[in-house]
Amino acid sequence: MSRRFLELLVVAAAVAAMVVLLGVVRPVGGQGGAPAASPTPWGEPDLQGIWTRDSEEPLQRPAKYADREFFTDEERAALDKQRAEIISREATADRRKRGTEQDVGGAYNAEIFTSHLRLGRRTSLIVDPPNGRLPPYTADEQKRRAELREYTLALLQSTDVCKDQLPACAGWKYGPPSPRRAEIPPYYLTGGAGGPGGGGGVISRSDGPEDRGHGERCMSAALPDFGGFRRIVQSRGQVAIYYDTGQGQGWHRVIPITTAPHLPGQLRQWWGDSRGRWEGQTLVVDVTNFSPKSNYQGAHQNLHLVERWTRLDAESIEYEVTVEDPTVWTAPWTAKHVLKKQSDEANRIYYEPRCHEGNYGMVALLAGARADELAFAQGRAPNPAEKCVGACGGFAGGFSDDGDDANPLR
């Protein structure tokens, strides 16, 4: 046997060993052995595709799970069963009387426009602070929310919400229409989450479009976004994302990959000003310059985001975002979740906003309010102030506010 042949055998054995080793040791980002996606033709990590979540986790960790980061499989199965029973349960006579504002509002949102997915492994999207909870509000933000809540409750006090002492009227009394109905709201209203007087405020009045929330005006899409679908398309020097969110309230976002500074401070945009850069396999996006009328959990023009998009494997992307607004929270907080790739062929998404609420629904809503006022003036109908048209104690997300059928992930 020649020396040359022996050398070839040694090389072949080494190559075979390396192949075996590579087959056993997978990249850290891989999930379940799935191969990583190939880079783009110009050499950047490929984030392209249609992405969405296939499970849901609460933003904040329910108090009863304390410092536990993950549910057990048994807990997930039990909670999924409980949540399914809550959503499909017939309303009790004393909680959702048929034909009431709460019944109609709850049915519209919970049974038509709200999707429920299986529970994910994480007990919260928030991973920092370690307790999975939002940091405390600043003193100024607490004051702002209290003022907005007081104003909201004053507009509700003559409605059935307070008469029946529903949760939306907690801490307030039923009474005659408040003179505050003639006042301008103390802050710009965005219809944010969190009940009466929450981050953006929801009021029971329809004097003009500004009385109604962002959702009714086709303006509810916000950053950060933890739901819906998003289509990512890349080219040299930029990443484009289309967010298909809400009831046709989708929007386009273009992220330049650049070292250029942000826009001047006086230039404000609804979804902020994004600047992207690559750190290894991760797209890092710094977002500032939000509009004072933008809203995320009560944060407006001082909101600052640092997003991180990382391709884990051919089927998964991890989205992580650090949220900061020193006028709202006493500390920054970070949340993350994994998005799954959808079939580009089978998933039929129409990539343009098609929200009709602001175009037609708003006209009908305001016209209806004027008709109610005219009927009252003519003695044909009760005072419109006694009719709830916002913050009516409906059942957000398909769950009631409290009681036996309360949301188990609250």
C-alpha cells in the first residue's frame, strides 16, 4: 500500500469524522434540529417571510405564578381547557343580560374579532424585570391616569354601568348626568387598554371623532407589536415589514440599515423613526421620535424601543424588544416571543390597510349620537347621557372582568 494511498485514507477518515460531528453539534439558534435559513444573496441574515405566533402568552405574569418563567405541560393543558370553557360558556343572567350594552359589546369583540390560541410555555412575554411584570408607573403617570379615570367615571355615572355597579364603575356612584360631559378631556384620548382612565382613555361620549378611541378611527396599530401577522421583505440597505393587525389596520414600515442619526427631535412620526444595524445574526432596530398622539400602554412621544430580530432556524424568528419611557415607567422593561413562519403560498393575506371604521363606522356613530340628542330634545327618547357608548364594562378578549368566569391569566 503506497504512502499516497494511506494519506488519502487519513484525510477521508478526518472528513467523515467532521461530517458526523457537524451532524451532532447544531448551531445554538437551531430549534429541534431544523436547518438554519440561508443568507440573502448579498450576505445578510435572511428574515424574509410571513411570520406570526402560534401560541399566546400574557404580557405580564399572573401574580399566582410569581417568579416562574414557564408553565408545566400539565398547567398549560388545564388552562387551555379552562379558557375554552370560559369563552364558550353561556352568559349568566346577572352578568350579561341579553340585549344590554355589555352583551352586545362583548359579543361583537369576543365572538367576531378576537382570536384565542393555545397557551405558550412562557408565563409572560416580559422577561425583564425577572418577575415578569411591568415596572411601577411614575408619580406623574399615576396622577395622569387618576385624572383621566375620574373624568371617564363622571361621564359614566348616569349609565347602567354604574347603576348595576359593573367593574368599569368600581369606586364611583350612580347619579344624574355629570356637568363634566361638557368638558374637554384632560388629555388626548387614544382608547388605550387598561379600562377607564387607562393608558389612553375610553370615554362614553361622541361629540366628535376625538372622543372615540384609535381603534374606531383606524389608528390603533402601534409599536411594539406582539400579535397579528407580519411580512418581512429585505433588500440591500433596508428591511421592510408589513404588519397585518387589527380589523384591517395594517401598516407598512421601512427600516433603513444605516449609521445615520435619527431625525431631528421636532420631527415626530406615528410609528417613530427606525434605524437598523446588524449585530452578527441579529437585526437591531433603534426607534425614537414617536408622535405625542401615538400610544403604547400610555407611552407617547417619549417612547424609546430597541428591537432585536434573530432567525433561530428555517421556521422561527425570535422578536425581543426593550421598552423605555421614563415619564411612564420607573425602569425599562424587555419582552420577547418566538414567531413561526407561514406558507407564502397557502397564507392569503391582502397587503393593504382595509379598515372601514374610520371611513364609515365613525360617520354612523356620530350621526347616531346626533339622532339620540334630537330625539331627547323632542321628548321621544331618554337622555343620551344615560346611554353608555364607551368603557361600558364589556368583556375584553372574550373574558369577563371578574367573577367566576374571570380570565385565568389576568
